[in-house]
Amino acid sequence: MYAVGDCASFPSGRYGARLLVHHWDNALQGPRVVAANVLGGGAERVYDPVPYFWSEQFGRFVQYAGHHGDADELVWRGDPAGEAWSVCWLRDGALAALLAVGRPRDLAQGRRLIEAATPVDPARLADPAVPLKSATLG
């Protein structure tokens, strides 16, 4: 039995929890995995995306990726009283979640870092002039 849509939860191996993300992105992405599994032709595919949603609030573009429930460190990028800033949550030295206000490039780069579980340097991550993709270790 399969269930998909913006009101369907899914078990996330990435975060070790069942997640419920009320956003149309889930309704768009989930059916592709279900269709592949229903049609067969290979190993069963698992739906475990980096959760994502966005909204526009009071003239500001707000985006969130990941899940910060078990994060162990919080890093600010920029001044939250300003027009554009981000906040990052780390787990075991890797980016687990990101909230970007007016910084869509942070979100795009951060989402890829979350998906790859890439370790980051918190000091470089905190500098809003450093692109997120350049805040990695190594």
C-alpha cells in the first residue's frame, strides 16, 4: 500500500524519524517513486528526500531545507534583523537543516550539502560572504 501527497508522512533513513512535510513539493516528488515501485522492473525505490518548503512572508522569500530535530549546533549567517540572512543547523559536523531568508543561493547550495552529508567548517559557514559550497572541510 502506498500513500503520497502533502499530507502523507514518510520514514526518513536520513533523519531516523517519520517526517510529515506539508508542502506541495512532496505531492510532486512522491508519486514518481510510487509509480516506479508499482511498475516494478528493479529494486524497490525508497522515498527519502531532503525535506523542503518555501513561502513568501511580509515581502521576504523564506526557504527551509532539511530537518533540525536532532541538530547539535546552530550557526547564524548574517544578521537576523537584516533583510537577508540564514541559520544553519549541524549534526555531527554536517549540515542537517537550513533556513534562508532572502538568500536563495544559500538554500540551493545548502540543500546539496545536506543531501551529501558533507562536513562543514562552522567558522566559514558563519561568514555570509563565503558561499556555502566553500564552507566544507577538506
